[in-house]
Amino acid sequence: MKMSRLRGASLGVLACAMVGALGLSACATTGTSSSTAGTENKGPEPLATGLDYAANRDPYPSTYQPLPRQNSAIVGATVFTGTGQKIENGVVLMADGKVQAVGGADLAVPAGYTVIDARGRWVTPGVIDVHSHLGVYPSPGVQGMSDGNEATNPNTAQVWAEHSVWPQDPGFNTARAGGVTTLHILPGSANLFGGRGVTLRNIPAMSVQGMKLPDAPYSLKMACGENPSRVYGSRNQSPATGMGNVAGYRAAFIAARDYKAKWDKWRDTGKGDPPTRNLQLETLADVLDGKILVENHCYRADEMIVMLDIAKEFGYHVTTFHHAIEAYKIAPLLAREHVCAAMWSGWWGFKMEGLDAVESNAALVDAPEGSCAVIHSDDPQLTQRLNQEAAATLAAGRAAGLNIPEERAVAWFTLNAAKAIGIADQTGSLEAGKRADVVIWSADPFSVYARADQVFVDGGKAFDRFDPAYQPTSDFELGQPGYGLQAATVNEGAR
């Protein structure tokens, strides 16, 4: 995300809310103790709640409750499963919020299931946007609600995006109208370390905890390139250059290694006072332990290579490079290192590091075996049309000689996106046992004319283009012509 870009009004708002019980974790389980003569050291005694970071890694737990649902069968559609399979006249069974089975017309529909006639239409897994700032840059887009960048220090690994999310952002509703069932909300990119990201279910809720996807890993937003050096260099601070950026990453991980070693030693011996918690260093320590994923804003190929070298120096893994305009230059390397690249098709040229772009970027990244190409938004309008963004890249790739079938490309905004944020075991494809996140499209989703007719989250209907009861609107849309759900439907072909 460009630090200087103002966030404009998003579209639609939450009309209903669900409240789950807030479960708080019990006391920590480690602390100091002493040994008595003739007995072995039993290790440290419990610390007071909140003083041991490892004792409760999720102090703001999910209270997510699924939408009302019923066992259903979607029949007659062309089904893209997200795994590379295309089924004509397909059947998708949803039971208890899960995908029960997917098959052809010979797949029997159990008695008592609600049958949804999707003949002449297409079905895909729910759209996943891995790079969203909905809620932290909501509409109304005013300074008082611009909560995405804690631009006070190059290292703000201690902040969590979820503590800035406003659940009533109208953009959540309009993203849902575009088929988006899951979003990864990130801090902005002003800093070397911007803070933690969080994965949300795109349903109405009173709190961000009511939207949090249970058991989804946290991420750490890192940013390389122009943004951090521009922000802090303009203040006569470090970093002011690319080499200052790299020195900043290295110094932070050295401090995190030392912090982790002190905690490990104290847990092993129980001697002396425990280290004092440091919110910034504990996030980085969890990255080093593989408990938090790295989502790295990075445009240039050479800088991505440097970031991979830093990861090797300190023993962590880069999960995904975001924006990754020059990822096509290093596609085999990314595949070999098992790193996803989240990209646009048409965004380029707004700064120097964004100049060397090609529209076929994602298609070229997709080519090597083991690749993970993803289409993302970073924008409240583009998130509604990730299928069209994928279609543009697919067409450019085919023009470049890459024979990529649609059933493979659909993974760019479904299964690969789930891999990019560590939730592919839960969602991203229409496979038995996974969450029933499903979109029924009016036409081929790679057509500019395609619109999401119905959207299901965990098998519960979250949007229906034909039923106003599932098209919530809000007072926050007043005075924002062209940003309501009706306008979104009328102008579906526009970007």
C-alpha cells in the first residue's frame, strides 16, 4: 500500500450483527521457582497473567459464530473446484457448514436438502483477498478513521491491525457482493515492520473478534523498498536508503534472537527473574519460531532476493511477497523457495519501483512447477472484482503464449490465496471437509459480465443479488454517489 494514498469511500455497510461469547485464557503457566535440597528443579512457577507471552498467544480470541445455514445442494452449474478441476453440470453438497461432496450430475442429493438450481451459471470457492485494508482504512475516508499506519517508528511490530479494524466499514458488504468470503487485513507499509495482520470472515459482526477466522495464523507485515526509506528519510531518520532498510531488519531480528534466548534459558532453568515482556520483540520471536507468517510488501526482484537472504540469515520463512511487480523475473526462485507472490494485473507506474511491470505477471509466476500466484486488491473497489483482475492477467498470459486453463487460474483468488495466508487446510477449494465458502456466478467468472449472484460463508447465505434482505445498506453511504450496492451492481464492468 502506498503510504501517501488516501483511502476513499468503500461501498455498503453491515446491517446485522452477531455476538459470540468472549473467551479469555487462563493464567500463564510458567514462572520462577527454587529447588529444595534433595529434589530436582521443577522449573519456573506460573507468572501473573499477561507477563509470559508464550502462555497465551491469542489474548484476543475469535468469537466467530457462523451465519444461519441449512443443508443445501447446488445443482446444474459449471463448477471450478479451485484444485484445477472443472465439472460440467456439477453438484456441490453443503452440510453443517462444510463441503460434503462435489461431483457430476450423478452425485445424488440426499433427502431433505434445499436444492439451488444453478443451471447456466458457474460455481467457485469463495474469493479470498490476501491484502486488504478494509476496516483500518474504512469509509467514510476521513483522517479520524485512518488507522492503518502506525508511522511513528520504523519498527512497529508490536501493533496489531485487528485493534484498528472498524467492523462497520461499508466496504465489507460490497466486498461480499463481489464474492469475497475471507480477507486478510494488514497494516500499511510505512514501516520496516508494520505490525500483525489478521484473517477475517466476511460476515456482519459487532466486533473484530466476531469476524476472526478461528485457528488462522497471525502474520507480520514487513515492507521493503521506497515506502519506509521515504517516510523516515524525510524526517532525517533512519532508514533513508535501501541499505538502511536492510540494516534495520537485521538489527531487529538480532534483538529478537537475544530476547528469545533469554526466555528459553529462563524456562529451562527457572533461575533469576524472567525477562520483561516486549511486545515488539515477541512478535519477531514468534516469526523466528514459525508461529507468525511473514507477508512482505516488496516490488523489485532484486529486493525480494535480498529479503530471502535475510530470512535465511535469521532462520525464518517469507510466506508471501505482496505487490511483487517484478516477480515474473524470479518466478523459478519463488517456486523453489515455496514463496507465494500476490499481484495485480494493471497497477503500475505510480512510483519508481513500480515501473517495470507486465500485465501477465501472475501468469508468468504461475508457470513453474510448485508456484503460488495470487491476485490481491489493496483497494476497497478492486476487492469487488478480483475475478476480473485475474481475467486480465489470464488473457495477457495467453497472449504471451501460456496456455493456462480457467480451472487453474481460479486458484489465483481461491486456493493459492488461502495458501498465501496459511488457511488452505480450512478453505480455498471445494473439497470435502473444508468450509462451505461458495460463490454462484451469473456467468463465467472470467467474463467482465459476471456478477456474484449468491455468496455462502460456512454454508450460510451472506449475499443474494435477488433478495434485498441479503443486500445491507447503511447511513455511512449517504452522500457517496456511486458507492452503494445498487451502483456496484450497475457498474459491475467498471474498475
